[in-house]
Amino acid sequence: MNGHDTSSARAQQGHTCACFYIKPELHVFGMIEVQTPMGSAVHCCNPERTICDLLRNRSRCDEKTGISSIKNYANTRCRDVPLLAEYAEQLRIYNTHSRCLTVL
């Protein structure tokens, strides 16, 4: 069996958890290592991968959250638009990506 067993995450009392599966080759796509305030190294997605995930799954997230995330990304200095376009093309959401950034 590939992937992780999500049954324990879904079964916690009092919590609602929606688990989604992605292709194994996309697990490391856009991953970076950052330091927590306590000094631990953790893996997370870079901003470009996060924006692409929001665009890919826009029907699963709150519209207000998605729009504000894209606006915040567009207003930040550390954005990498060519990398965002590359990710969008690889994730097959280039048309959606282009429409959203053109509006901004």
C-alpha cells in the first residue's frame, strides 16, 4: 500500500478532517525546509506551490481565503512569478493561473 493511513486523522473526536491524495511524484514538488521559532527544521510547501494548490482545489476551499491568499502573494516582494508559471504548467492549471493573475 502506498501513502499514509489517514483513518486515525479522520477518526479524532470533535475534529473534521478532509484528507486528499496526490500523486507520489508531487509530494516533493515545491517543498522547502524552514526553521520553526523553536529551531526545528520542518518541511513545507513554498509559496508558489501553495498558490497552485489553492488554484487546483479552489472548489474545496473558501473563496475569500483563496482570493486573499492570491492577493497577498501578488503583493509580496519575494514572489517568483516565473516559478509559479512553471509549477502551474506542470500541474496543468496554467489557464486558471493566467486568469487569476491577470485579474490582479
